[in-house]
Amino acid sequence: MNNMLLGIIYKIPAILIAFTIQGYAKAKMADRLGDKTPRFQGRLSLNPIDHIDPMGFLLILIAGFGWTKPLNTNPNAYKRGHKDTIKVILAGPIANLLVGFVGAFAFQLFISITTLTPSVYVVGANMISAIFSVNVSLFVFNLLPLPGLAGFEIWKNFWLKSFYKYSDYMYQYQMFIMLGIILIGGKILIIPVNAIIILFSTIAKVVVGIFI
């Protein structure tokens, strides 16, 4: 089995977890703030089927980017209007970041105390590492100001004037922008991703090292 195929297999659990926790966190936050729309849509669930879009899931495995099922919300139902809207927008990316942080500790614990056979050890270590890195990567990616991503909604809510000035161009050329990110943008995005991974890994290594 070649390395590329193995890499895809290792990422499957990571992407299922990342997409599910992202969708659930956003739905839970909206529900908590007064919008029951996600509840009626059955999105207050940790079942991946309720959050995964098959095409988006397939694309992230193959091309490195994808999407979950869209979550409909009703901002008019929020208790604090604009402030609650921001909380819902950020819930998904922050959930991914927190899972990445937990993943860093899980990885350090696994490589520190495991007594499994070498083959099982390699599979387990790679899968846990993927959970760590995929969630951190999705956190960074989702903050890009592109249609469908949290960064786009943040831009809309904080810088309304510039948003309306440039948003039409973003919608019109979003596929070309996305292709550009896939082809060359990864070299830029990897900088904050690696910075977060190194920070979390260092913290996890120090903390785990104290107890083990």
C-alpha cells in the first residue's frame, strides 16, 4: 500500500471528528443562544452522518479542502443580536482548535506509554497525529475571508463597508481564489498551522513529561 493511500486512510477518522465537532459546536452555540433552527434540523448530534456532506468529505480527502452540510441559523432569534452571531460563527473553528489541543496531548500520551506491537503503534500514532494536525489546519483555513468560511462572516460583521465593496468579487471569483489557495496558498497557510502545532506539541510534551 503506497504512502499516499495510507495518508488518506489515516485522515479519515480525523476528518470525521473535525467536521462533526465543527458542525455540532456551531449548532449547539446557536441553540444555546436562542435559535432552535439547528435543533429542528437534527444538527444537535455527534453522529457524523448529520454533519458530513459526501462531496465535501471526498474532496478534503483528495484535494485537501472540503465542507460540511450547511447549517441554517436564524440570527433574529439570538438574545444579543450581533454579539451572539459572532459567537456562533467562531464556535466551529474554536472547537477544531480545542480538539487539536486535546489531540496534541493524546499523541504525546500514546507515544509515551503504549506497549502495542510496532504495526499497531504506527497506525495509532499516525491516526492521532492526523486528528491533531487536521483540526489545527481546519481552524486556520476557516478563518480565511472566503464565501462559506467563518472568516467571511467575521469580515461581514466587523468590516461591513469593505465587505460590500469587495464581496461581489469574492463570490464571482471564489473558485479561482480557492484553486489559487490549493496550488500556492498552502505554502502560506502552513506557517500559522505549523506555529500552532509546534506550540501545542511543546505544551503537551512538557505537561505529559511531568507526569510520565
